[in-house]
Amino acid sequence: MSSSVNKSEDQITTTQAAIIVINYMLGAGILTLPRTMAKAVGTPDVWISLLISGGIVFVAGVIVARLCMRFPGKTIFQFTSEITGKWIAYLIGFALFSYFITISAFEIRVMAEVTRLYLLEGTPVWAYVMVFMWVGFYLVLGGINSLARLYEIILPITLVIFVMVILLSIRLFEIDNLRPVLGMGIVPVLKGIKPSLLSFTGFEAMLVVTAFMKHPSKGVKAVIYGISVPLVIYLITLIMVIGGLSLDGTVTKTWPTLDLLRSFEAEGLIFERFESLLLVIWIMQIFSTFTITHYAASLGAAQLLNKHKLTPFLLVLLPVNYMIAMLPKDINQTFFLGDMLGNLSLILFCVTPLVLLIISMIRKKGGKPNEHLTEHT
């Protein structure tokens, strides 16, 4: 599949590109982020670790955008060979493909675990996993533009409900649970950086999305906006959960964000308990992450094999996705898979794009970002 098949209906705006990144990031991570970071840091300074991680991700995201802006109309699966040569490009492309297909399977498994616990207890896991996957398959058949339009609907709903629910939970908030600041120094804060990186996976969508942007020169703008919104949401969530449940209470909860919402009732409103409402909107976010990563993996496989038909790859990878999702035997193995993906993301999206960008500049491959201001047709 070459860039020449990117027709006008397959193109997206800068805002849509940012929304894709936002929806990708707002997946399963927010349900477990407070616990993983509280366990790693061991002090109330988890919010400082998150801000540092956010800064690292901003830098990595800009590097990814700058790299892709040098090759407008092409995904990383297409332009890497111009930088490194054919065989190294295949290795990098295969690693990216493996990552995308695994992260989509991970999101499905987390969705299954949470749904089984809170919504559909007693229902076989395979039943709602299969429904989830087939609905996602139907969506990705429409291409990147269909994904972007759906995400534009999902995101405002998510933000409105999130803000409403978090504001209601403020009655449980205790500022003393966040004190003292840096009481044990900076070392515990540094320990919390790595565990938070999985929750920030999402900016790597630009490795594929930039190829479909009407104005690829605005890739940096899209990735900055795309990272900023999840960073603010994660920061608010982390502060409210630690402030509401305390550090010790957060560590002992599997899904601390949901447990915070189960800790209070709002009498007189249509909804008195809000964990199910939040869970529903976050299933939509997990659906968003699954669909964009499944699409990226399928597109990558098609482009690596130089095939022009995407649909067969979308279909063939569904059972692969299912098998990977069902590999973990329990929730602990699922979290272990998430940790592995976080470690892999450090190499694939923090180190590799920087190396490729430097090599492309040295070898003068691709063009300067400011040369590509027109829409590709």
C-alpha cells in the first residue's frame, strides 16, 4: 500500500490528528495509573513523577512528529527504508507491527477484566471480547477518516462526564494525603517515571497518522495538543485518587480510580453511583485505543509486504489479536504484559525515532518540515 492511495477522503485535519492521539492515550492506563505509580514511588509525590514523565513524552512526541514531517504522505513503515536500508527497515517495521498488535490485545484484555468484575459478572470472557473486536473491525473498515469522526464524538462525552464525576468526588479529598512534598527527596520521584510511561503511549500514533494529515507541517502542533489533554486528565485523576483514598489505600486497590467513585453517593441525582457511568465511557476509550492500534498494525503489515488491499490484513489479524489477549492467565499476568509494553515503548518511541531523525538529517533524506505546506492529493 503506497502513499499514492491516500485519497482526499482518507485525509484528516490537524484537530482530528490531535484527537486520535488523545483517544489513544486515554485507554486502560487511567484505571491503574494511581496504583502502579503509588507502588513505585511510595510517597505522595506521584504527581511530580507524572509531570516529569509528561515532559519526556512531550520531547519524544515532538521528535516523532519532526521525523514524520520530513516524509509527508508516508508512514514509518514506508519511509524507514529510505533512511536505514531495506533489511533494517524490515526489522524496525516488524517491531512496530508487533507492538501495535500487542497493545491492542492488551487493551482488549483489560477491558474484559474490568467488564467481568463490574458489569457482566458470570458472562464468558470470550463473548464480550468477540463482540468488542467485531464492532471494532466494522469501524476500521471505513479507514482513518471514520476513526477520526467517531473519536470526535467520543472525546467530548468522555471529558464532560470525567469532569462531572471528579468534581463530585472532591468531598472525599484530603490535602494532607498529598503531604509532605518531597519528604523523602527526589529519588522516590524518579522511580515513578518509568511505570507511568505506558499510560502515555499514544503519541506514537503520529508515526502512522501524519501520513494522512492534510497539513503534515502541523504535526508538532497536533502531537502537543494530543499529549496535553491526557496529561491534565491523568494529573487530576492521580491527585484526586491519592487525596481521596490516601497513598496506602491506593496501593491496595486493583482499580483505584473506580474504587474512588464507589466510595461516595450523590443523593437526589439521576445517578447516585458513578463508577458504572465512568466505566462505560472508559470502555469507549479502550475501544478507541484498540481500533487505532489494530488499524496501525494492519496498515503496517500491508505496507511491509507491499500489498494494496488493507481489508484482508484487518480480518486476518483479528484471531491473532484474540489469541494474544487470552494468553495472560490472570490479572497479574495481564499487568506484567503491560509492564513489558511500557519497557518496549521506551526503545521504540523514545530512542528509535531520535536515531532515525538524526540519520535522516545527516544523510539528507526527506525534506525540511517547512517545505510541505500543501495538501497531498
